[in-house]
Amino acid sequence: MKVDWGKIVTNALSTLVAAMFVGAFAIIWNGVMTFDDRIKETETGLMATIDVMSKNMELLSQEYNHLNNTINRLARKKYRDEETEKGIMDTVITQSSNFKKDNIKEQIDIRQQTIRKH
């Protein structure tokens, strides 16, 4: 029985090269799939942030208009009664306190969870 070492070495090297290509392809494929998952997660976060912030921007715009109207009314009417001015400022401060950073962050987190469920 004659052993052909040339064929054995050639087959072993061919198998090694093929295994390296398959391994490299598997690593690249895994990286691409992980990257896609990260993109989807980021997209979900951005969508939730946009939803919450656009609603808050509408509220802020309404508050701005309300405050602007109040300032214009105060400029037209020269209030001398301190209690009247205090009442107006208390109303403005109360309405402006609805916008807290933690409240917006909480709304974004809730929106992200809602988007993930769908």
C-alpha cells in the first residue's frame, strides 16, 4: 500500500482554507446581524423621542402663546394692584411647571416600550 502524502497535504490545506473562509463569513454575518439589531433599537428610541417631543413642542408653543398674550395684556394695562399681578404670575408659574425633564424622559421610555411591543 502506497500513501500519497502530496494528496493528503493538498486536501488538508484545501480543507483548512475552506474552513477559514466559512469561519470568516460566519463572523462577518454575525456582525452584520448584530449591527442591524442595534440600528433597529436606535430607530425605536428615536421614534419614541420624536413622538414625545413633538407633543411637548405643541404644548410649549401653546404655553408660549399664552405667556406672550399675558405679557401683552400686562403691557396694555398698567396694573397697580400687587395682588392682581401676583395672581397672574402664580397662574403663569403653575402652568409652566408641567414641563419637567423627568416627566419627558418617562414619556419617552413609555413610548419606546409601546413601539417595541408592536
